[in-house]
Amino acid sequence: MASSYWTGALAPVAQGRCPVLGHLPQLAASRSRFFDSLRPQGEVVQILLGSRPAFVLNSPGAVHESLTEKSRDLGKGLLFQTARPFMGNGIALSEGAFHRRQRRILQPGFHRARIAGYAPTMAALAEQTAESWHPGSVVQLDEEMRRLATRVILHVLFASSHEMPRDLAEMGEKVPAYLHVLTKGMFLHTVLPTRVAALPTRGRRRFFAAAATLRTLAERAVQHARIHAGDGDLLSLMLGRADVTTPVMTDEQARDELLTLLIAGAETTATTLSWALHVLSTDPRAQERIGAEARAVSLARDPGAPTPYTDRFLTEVLRLYQPNWLMMRRTACPTTIRSVRLPEGSELILSAAALHRDPVSFPDPLRFDPDRWLSRTERDLPRGAYIPFGAGNRKCIGDTFAWHEMRITLAAIMTRWRLHPVPRHRVRAVEHVQIRPNALPLRVTRHDSR
Ligand code: HEM
């Protein structure tokens, strides 16, 4: 136990708690307003989810310390446990030596050079999506992005060298709809008292039924891949043989990693792209600039080609529309963060979305301004201030993958279409584990026919 634990301070309890419900009413009313209100109350503040205490890490310093120096004292915590029916013991949930081993096996699939090789497939899938729309029609772009992001992961990572097996294809169709069930279920299971969350409601039954269906499909896809060895895709990497007798992963481990990558990668990328398209629909000049940059290069052939405005735009989308408002950890031993005492078993809450709206790090934080990144890069910020992909040993394995996919998708859309908001539809933020638009119907017109 760290000696500083005994000399550490106690975290203050956040203002405004209600009897029995604690801070749940404030959380339910608006996550972002609640987190904004916690910021001035201390770097580490205790809140009550009903009767269950949790500690919110409010400052970039506290978040950075928890994700890096103190990462060995922390496990993944309550939020991630609730995802176990879907993701099993995949790398988003596993811990310690097993997590390091699994991450080492998967890492080659995410090397920069390898990802450059994925670009033509990413571009072909994005172009197929964009080509399927009709001029003047209203397209549900959030649904399109969810379908596209799922297909990209399945095609690029798991079926690159052979025809898509039936079970993988079926997963591709089911996952986009199930992602909602999952993120909503994870959030409710996390914040509601255990007894309430365990009630046999329709939502809970849907949550477990969706998880069971996906696990069965993933199991069948793994069995298929064992027989029809792919040529260098991630499934074959997972199932390859470390030596003649020991498989790299068992079927169960491969199933869990397949589902983890699909679930961790599809909703986050789709949500970020949806917010990007929402912002673009209100800013015709930004559409022109991204379209012009995309026409000047070929991201399918040269995914590293410079697109400076598009990059600033996406960096700003990931700041102001950061999809992950909720990350959690649990202390595996008594420890301190920013000299505040945290007993073993404490649930910690980190919100990238709240950090990205901190006026100290980002003046005028609610203004969407890609050009704020002209004078200041990520490196000029205090560590922990901008963490769209997390930090430390649990940093997103798919950050470069997602970055390429988002640039390529915006290029495919903006070289073909101009997007327009639909009158009388108000885009609202729905806050579960992620912050996503309620719905994103947009009218599309050919970019040269406005
Ligand atoms: C814009 C898109 C994305 C965002 C914003 C994002 C964000 C994040 C964040 C913040 C974490 C850290 C969670 C934590 O520390 O608790 C994370 C972890 C992870 N992400 Fe992503 N992600 C994105 C895309 C992807 C993609 C495309 C993939 C895979 C194809 C992926 C796979 C993963 C995995 C497997 C983890 C767990 C890593 C570990 O614990 O070792 N993500 N992501």
C-alpha cells in the first residue's frame, strides 16, 4: 500500500445530493451540466449513484495520473463489467498479464503500415455507401455511419482475404441495431442500484438476448475461420499457431476479441462521423474545404496525404463532440490520486467529454472552431487535457485505424454530396455511455448541382 495513502486527503462530496438517490437526478437531467458543475469542486470529487459512492476525476492532471502512473493500481471497474455479456474477456475488459498478452497478439493488425494497406477497402466501402444515396433524398446518416463502420471493421480486419462468411455477414447486419441496446444497457446497469438494474424488464431481456445472439454468431465465425484459414487477416492472426501444439488463442478468446473490436470500434467511429456530418450540414464552407482537399489527393492510394483542414476539423469534432463521456476504473488496492485517498474497490469516473469542455484548457469551449488547432497542437496542452482515445496502457488500439477511416469517409461523401439539415428536425445529444445524436436525417444534393 502506498505510504502516501495514509497522509492523503479525503475527497469532498459533491454538492446537491438528494436523499436515497444521491446525485442520480442531476446525472439524469444532463450529464454535461452535472460534470461542468463538479469541476470547481475539486480535482477528485465523490458522488453518489444512489447509495453507491464513485469518485469523479475532474482535472487533466488527475486523469493523466490515473491512466499512466497509477494504471497498475486500477482495474477496469463497474462500467466494463456490465459489458461482459457482450465482450466476454476481450482486451477492453481483461487485465494484467492476460491483457498484455492479448494486446501483443492483436497489435500487428493495427500497425501504421498495415493500416495504410486497409485504405483501399475502407475507401471502396465508403464510396459504395455514398453512391447508394439519391440526389434530393433524405438519408438517415447516423444509421448509414453505423452500418458503414461495422462493415469496415468486418471486411478490413476479419474477412480481408476471403469471401465474408455467412455468420460474419449476419453479424454485420445485426450489430448496428444492437449497439444501441448495448450502450443503453451498460449505462443503466452502471448507474442504477444493483437491485433495480437486475429487475427483469423488457430492456434487460433485450440486452441479454442481443448479447447471446452476437456471441453465437461470433462463435460460428471463429469455427469457420479455424477451418478456412484466412490469409493474414486479424482472425487468422488470432488463431495462428505460436508453435506446433499451442494455438495463439482458444476459440473462446478469439470470439471475445472479435466482439470486443467490433463493439469498441463501430459505435465510437460511427458516432464521431455522425457528429462530423451534423456540423458539416450547418457549415457549407467547411463542406467545400473538405471536398476540395479530398479532390486534391487520393486517400485510398496514399492515406497519409496531407489534408490539414480536414484533420483540424476532425480534431475539433473529437474535442467538442467526444463520444465517450464516461470511462471508469476501479482501485485494485488503496491508492492516491492528486494526493486524495482512494480505498481499495473505489469506482472512479473519468469523462473525456467534460475534460474537452474545460475552459482552462480550451478558451470559449463550446464554440466549434477547427482553427483553434492552428496556433496550438495537442502537444502544447497539459497532459490529460485532450484524450479522445484515452491514454496509457489502455489507450485505444484502433486510434490510427479510426483516424484513417474518418478521413476517408468524409472524403468519399464530400467529393459527391452536399448535406442540408431537414427542416423541423432538431438534432439532440442522447447521453448513455456515449453521447450520440438522437437521429441524423439530412438531405443530400450533388455537390455541383446546388
Ligand atoms: C473515433 C473512434 C474511436 C474513439 C473515440 C475511441 C476511443 C477509445 C477510448 C477513449 C478508449 C479507452 C477506454 C478506457 O481507457 O477505458 C478506447 C479503447 C479501445 N478501443 Fe477505441 N475508439 C475509437 C475507435 C476504435 C476502433 C476503430 C477500434 C477497433 C477497430 C477500437 C478498439 C478499441 C479497443 C479494443 C479498446 C480497448 C483497449 C485496451 O483496453 O487495451 N476503437 N477507445
